[in-house]
Amino acid sequence: MSELMNIDKTYIANTYARFPVEIVSGKGSLLYSPEGKRYIDMGSGIGVTAFGTGDDAWKEAVVAQLGKVQHTSNLYYTEPCAMLAKLLCERTGMKKVFFGNSGAEANECAIKAARKYASEKKGPEYHTIVTLKNSFHGRTLTTLAATGQEHYHELFQPLTPGFAYADADDPEGLRKLALEVKAAAVMVECIQGEGGVRVIDGDFLRKTAEFCREQDILLIVDEVQTGNGRTGQLYSYMNFGIAPDIVSTAKGLGGGLPLGACLLGEKVQDVFHPGDHGSTFGGNPVCCAGALSVMQRLDDAFLAEVRAKGDFIRSALVGAPGVEYVSGLGLMVGVKTIKSAAEVVAKCNEKGVLCLTAKDKVRLLPALNIPMELLEEAVAVLKDVCGED
């Protein structure tokens, strides 16, 4: 174990099962250890570095803003914050944006907006948020409560009350539950990332959206991991033809800087008044400048390339020795392997390819602009590892 790893183990809270890999530099989809070992990055910081490490356009935007002002409070106006909100609304049809620091904070905002809307419109008893079993919405006490996986709940009782969990393959069951608990909102991930890269059935999503419209129950789509081009559409719900009332997102939005956003649709655009909600660092001008650089490049031609790269991964791995099946959309890919996912990832690390896990699957979240030659090389290593005796 290196000296740095010993220092980390001594002084950093023991919340991460780190791989024995130290990264000191990188460019694009390549990362390097102190000894100069080269790694192909197939995780992009868990879907964060959308254009890879040290992207020139992103860096130029961030450095330029650093030369102007690195932070103001939200008592004042800054151009990057306002222009990013405008771009997000123009690209999605949403009406207002609240900026925070993370996906969990974006989801907290979505939950608060839904409860305030339902309380004012129907009464305070309409406060429950229905989420899906196997979902993941964050690690704060409230977003843990929203998460539909009991093992995340066990050590942190009592969690925030007011959540109920529905099966993701039973639209009638969700309908019955939502009416029974007087739901303020239904909150879904179109692809359950931490739940094993599980794509939710499109018919279920459309029936749920229709039910929510009929009952004036808000539909929240959690796009923390799936958003900002990851699935080959700007946001994953666009693959399914549904129209959410609230969208939460983060991860790839800032391109490597901490930024979350809660997009508010027409019904809830004016639900908040001054003092109802806030964030010290939300809408930070440097983070927003980086996010503008990311969002401005996610045009239709680029998103088509993301879909093509995802298709390549699936075509290369489906039916390969040691691979049971492949799930996901775009460059959000889950690979169910015969060997344990942890074993496959460890061996890929040794061979210079950094992958992730999601439950019992190997998870691939490469930079959206990963060059094809690096993608082909990384997939070949993964195939070799999966097929080894």
C-alpha cells in the first residue's frame, strides 16, 4: 500500500471501498497512476466527467469564469447561472430551475416542490411521494427514505416519513397505492442505475404518466445519472415519450464540478417564494460556466454518436463468452456476467480498464465523447476478462 493510501485510510472516513488505484493525471478518457500506468476510464467519475478529464472547452470556460468571480451569494445575479437556466428550460420545455450542489439536493428540492404544490392544491394530507422498488434517490435522510431499497434504510432509522414504494412492473398496483396514500407525486428513474442498470418498461412509464395527469399527481423523473446525454437523448424520459412535471439532475451536468438542478414544469413553476428554499453554493458561477460548456455541445448529432457507441458496446458483448445479458441505453450500460461483477472489475483494473459495478452487474459509464479506438480497446479487455477460465 502506498504512503498516500495509508494517509487516506488513516484520515478519511471509512465510507468508500476504494480500488487500489491512485490517479494523478489524465486527459480525455485516459487516466494515469503515479508510476505512469495508463487506464481507459469507463466510469467517468460515475457519470460525471461527460467530456472526459481536462476537456479543453470545459476548462477554458471554467478558467475564464474563475478570472471574473468564483462565487457570489444568491442575493445577486450572475450571467452563467441565468444563461444555464435559460438553456435548460429551452431544451426541455420546463419553466424554472433551482440549482443546488448534487443529485440528492436536486431530489430534495423536487420532493419539497411536490409537497408544497399538493398541500396548497389539495390539502396537507396529500404529502406522500410514491417511488419504485429498487430505486435510488440519494443519501440524505429524506432521499434515503425515497429510495426503494430496504437495506439502505436499516442503519439510519427513523427516516423522513411520507414515502411509499410500488413495483415497477405493475401500473395498476402503483395506481391503487397512489390513491390509497393520497400521493403528492410519483417519482421514478427511467433507468435504475444503482438498482442494476434496469430499464423501466416504457408502457409502465406511459401508463403512470397518464394516471398522474388524470389525478393531478405530479410526475417527478430523477435524471441524476441518466440525464445530460447519458442515454443518447438529452434526458432519459425523452426516450419514452412522457412529460414530467419536475426533473432532477446532476452528475454529468457540471462536467466535473458539483452542480445539481431541479427543473420545474408549468404546474409548479411558481410554487416557491423567497425564503421557501435555498442553497449557499447552488448556481455557483464557475460550476454553471462549466455546465454551459457541456450542455451547448449536446446537440442532435452528438447524441446520435452516443447512441451509436452504446449500440457498439451492446453488439460486442451480447452473446460473448461469460456474458449473460446486457442492459441499459446509450452509454449507460449494465453487463450481467457469469463471474461476479466485483471479480470482473478487479481484473479489468489490473489490465488498465476502469469499470464500475451496479448490484450484480458490471456498469459502464464512459465519457460521452470517448474515442472509438479507446472504446473498442476497453470492450475487448472486458470481453477477454469475462471469457477467461
